Amino acid sequence: MSLTELSSKNGRKASKRVGRGNGSGHGTFSCRGMKGQSARSGGRRRPGFEGGQTPYMMKMPKLKGFKNPNHVDYQAVNIGQLNDFEDNAKVDIEALYGKNLISKKNKPVKLLAGKGALTKSLTVVVHKASEAAIAAVEAQKGKVELLTVSKKESAK
């Protein structure tokens, strides 16, 4: 066998030869149609051109702030809501979800001291807590344990 006898599975497609006479099937207007912008050399519309209507990208706001990629969206739980639990109970994500105090298990939780007062001694396991909330829990002889927030959790 020699190199001249080799053939590929798909073969090589010959390029379209335009402007080589009408007998070729690609003569006269050379596959460009009749007259107009696209028939001229260099006559193509720029990317994003939408026929004269205001392009989509120009309708988008230009300078309206930015989205912080490190933002973590917490579910807030106030200490007054924790009075639903038994005395000396361990309050974690599962327990909060069970009492409908949070709506998602996979989203981080922050304990706040905004509304209500705590009347029970609890062990609270959350991702974040305000200083006032920690002080309120410890004043009732309770304990606050903080979990770490993973990138995967904070994105949801």
C-alpha cells in the first residue's frame, strides 16, 4: 500500500469555489443574492445589530451597583421564637425546621435578639449570632455553638 491509496473515512470536502462562471452553479452573483448591503464587499452587520431597533445590550442598565460574590444570605431567627422549645433542649437546624421557624435546611441561620425575650435555658447551634443574642442565651444559663458556613450553603 502507498500513500496515494489511503483514504479517510469522511473524506475532505472541497471548498465552494464562487465566481468561476455560470456553469459552476456559483457564477454571476457568486451566492450573494442581488444588490444590497450583504452583496457588497465588507457589507456585513456588526454583532448585536438588530435591524435598527434598540439593541438588547443597550437596554440593559449601565451603572446600577454590583452583586457581591461573597454575600451570604442568612435566615433570621429571633430569640423570642426559641421559647417554643423545651427547657434544656438542643436547638439546631433540624429542630428549627421542624417548628417552621426557618424555611430551608440548607441555608445558613443567624440568631438575632431583635424581638422577644428568652425565658428558657437552651443549647443553640446556628451559623451566626449577634452579640446581643449570645448574651441573652448565656444570661439564661444556655449556650450558643457556631457552625461554619460553606461556599455551597451560602450560594443557595
